[in-house]
Amino acid sequence: QQQVKQSPQSLIVQKGGISIINCAYENTAFDYFPWYQQFPGKGPALLIAIRPDVSEKKEGRFTISFNKSAKQFSLHIMDSQPGDSATYFCAASTGNQFYFGTGTSLTVIP
Amino acid sequence: DARVTQTPRHKVTEMGQEVTMRCQPILGHNTVFWYRQTMMQGLELLAYFRNRAPLDDSGMPKDRFSAEMPDATLATLKIQPSEPRDSAVYFCASGPGQGNEQFFGPGTRLTVL
């Protein structure tokens, strides 16, 4: 059973556009929701994270929107740049449990 | 510049051979994670240590995989015997133990022929 469902699998956005990646979870005990960015040949790097006591967190061009009642959270990348082209993973965790989404390959076209 | 280091970065071996992957967590971090990444399965948690004690290794095939932390600066993942289906990128991550943050190493790309 997949604990975290991520969509879309791939995404193509024009430079300057908004990239939106969505994740849904089932376990209401999850209390930490990070997003990771991974470039080819590199390890995932923590991008931004949120806890369920807030509905939104913004860091620069990156924003997490969190909907506790719907058990969904999303990553918004504003003013997307070619350098943002990477694979993005959402994750959810509580205690000793850590689950990653299947990843979204983002391509930003110049 | 604190970062997680992993060795080797690449390993090609033949089926049946023992493989040992090493990880040096960020100094001061007390949690260590081992992940396996494949195209088919994505990122899978294999093992999780806190203060060098294994807390969860339910994601690891017990018959052939073993994970240890001989000391606070070294974590190891061993596969014996290795099989072609073990071919993947293995990541180590460490965290400060608060907030569930994890910082990933560059990975070990394992190919079992």
C-alpha cells in the first residue's frame, strides 16, 4: 500500500510559469511533510518542509500548501526556471516511519 | 561545509559477491537512514538508526542485507550474497534527530552482474 501518492509523474512548464506538484497521504499520524529536489547523479536535497499546524509555508519561489482535512499537500514553484528542472519528491513521516512519493520529473523549457 | 559522504560512489560486482557500502554522517547528527532507489520502486527506506541503535530495518531483506553503526562516524550496509536484483543506487542520509530532517549523501551506484 502506497502511503504517499504523488502526481503528476512528469511535468513540463515554460520558463516563468508556475509548477504545481501534488501529494496525498492516508495516515493522519504523519506530522512532517518535506519536499526534496534531486538532480541526476545526486542525492535528494531537502527543499522545504511543513508541519500540519500551518496551511502554507513559503521560501523564496517555493511554497507548500497543506490541507489537513483533505490529507493533501502540494509544492508550488513560482517563476519556474530551467535550473529548476529536476525530480521532486514529497515525503511524509512520523516517529520511525518515513515514506516518499514516487517522484515528479519537472522540465522547465526556456 | 558539512555533508554526508558515501563510499564507494560506484561498485560493479558479480552475483554472489559481498558488497559493503560505507557512510559518514554529518558530525553531530544522531539519526542515520539507508535508502535504496530504483526506477521501479522509487525511494525505499531500508534501515534507520538513532544514536547508533537500529530502530527500524523492516524494509531490508534480512537474509542478505545487514546494517550497522560501528561508531558515530560510520554506518555500513552489507549485502551478502549480492544478486542482480540488488542493482540500485543506495543512499545514506543523516539527521539532527529533531524535526525529522534528513540530509542525503551522493549515493553508491551498485551494479550486480
